[in-house]
Amino acid sequence: MFKLTAAAAEQVLKAARQGGTEGLSLRLAAAQNPDGSIDYRMGFDELTEDDIRMNCEGVDVIMAPEQVPLLNQATMDYVELEPGQFHFIFLNPRDPTYAPPIEG
């Protein structure tokens, strides 16, 4: 199952309010590169008939069924990578470039 952290959910909801996309779902997509690593995409979109839908931390998340194998077990977080530089990141054990976070 896909997960959103509380920090990521808060930022997604804030972006929806600021961008005027409240009421739309967060669509996730992933594509596997030739080296096996995974690229992630996201944006606000309408639910379609075939979509997989879930609620993560109060965010309506959707994905096409063919995305499930790449996104299952992944977690989307919103973290400060460098001082003052916040980014969404995907932690995915299915990605060969994945390294578990080091607890500080």
C-alpha cells in the first residue's frame, strides 16, 4: 500500500489551496528507467473510472492500476534536504537506488 507522511499531506493540501485545485485528487505516476531506477510524477487530477483510489492522511490519492506495482510499498515525504530547501521525496524499497533513511 502507498503511504503519505503527515508532512507531505500537509504540503499537498496547502498546494491545493494555493493553486485553486481543492477538490481534485493527487494523481501519482511512476516510470521505470532503463537502469531500473524509478521516476515519479504527481499532479492534481480528476478521478477516472479505472483509477485506484485511497485516502492517505486526509489526501485523496489516485493512480492508474498499472502504476500499483511501482508505487506499492512506497512512501511520499516532504523533507528539508538542505537548509531552507524542502522537497517531496519518494521512499520506495522497489527502487534499486533506494536507501532507507538514517535515523538521527
